[in-house]
Amino acid sequence: MTKKQVVEVLVEGGKATPGPPLGPAIGPLGLNVKQVVDRINEATKDFVGMQVPVKIIVDPVTRQFEIEVGTPPVSQLIKKELGLEKGSSEPVRTIVGNLTMEQVIKIARAKKQQMLAADLKAAAKEVIGTALSMGVTVEGKDPREVQKEIDEGVYDEVFAKAE
């Protein structure tokens, strides 16, 4: 029994091409690169404009392959949610956007499987931490203040509705 090979790449959603990083990574495996690119683009079309982690699992003998699409990084989801091109270059001084708690929960839900968070509240606090480093406020406040409010139970009703 031969061992399957795994190729991991980061591609722009819906816009993978046969060029780097994909082509050079899978070309030597004897796969039809166009077929792989088409499958990746189909699987990632919902993430257009975002970098998406993709795993290509290849059986080198039969040349059969599977595609596993991960979720984009939290920072990419925040940028999509707020329609931002990039985060702030000076996060403490320059605020580039504001998330509502509902948006934070939506992002936390999307990423929860890949996070180490024990529950939705902990996942939301991780999202808020990323927002802080990007120059994004939450509910119009400093993200650190909102994290404390989550610990104090201020948003318990919002989390109860979300679960």
C-alpha cells in the first residue's frame, strides 16, 4: 500500500491558477493541473478575494486526488465582513472599522473548528483579539474592554441567542 501525498497551499478563493504556488507543487505528482485548479476554484468560489488554505491529498499510484478547503484566517474574515482591503498599519492610533457582536459571533462560528477555544465565547474573544491587532473596534469600543465585558456577562443574551 502506497502512502498518500499531501500538498498544502494558500490560494485566492476562486482564482487558483496553474502557476505558483500550485503548479510547481502538484506538477511532479503527475496530476492534470487544469483539473485540480478547476476543482479548487469551484470549492473556493465563496471565498473570492480571500486567501484560503487548501489541501490536495494525492494517491501517487492511481493519481486520484481529493481537495480539502480550510477556512480563511480570522483576519481575512474580518476584512470581508467590514469590506476592508487591509487592516490598520497603526492599530492603536488608526481605527479602520467596527464590528458588531453579531459579526464577531458569525466569524467565531466559522472558525470555531480550527480554534483551540472551548466554547463560542472563547472563540469570540480570539476573534476580538485579532480585531485589536488590525485596528478594528468592537461595538464602538476598544476590543480589550469588550473582552472584559464578555467575562463579566454583559453579552450573555447575545451568546444565548447565537447558540
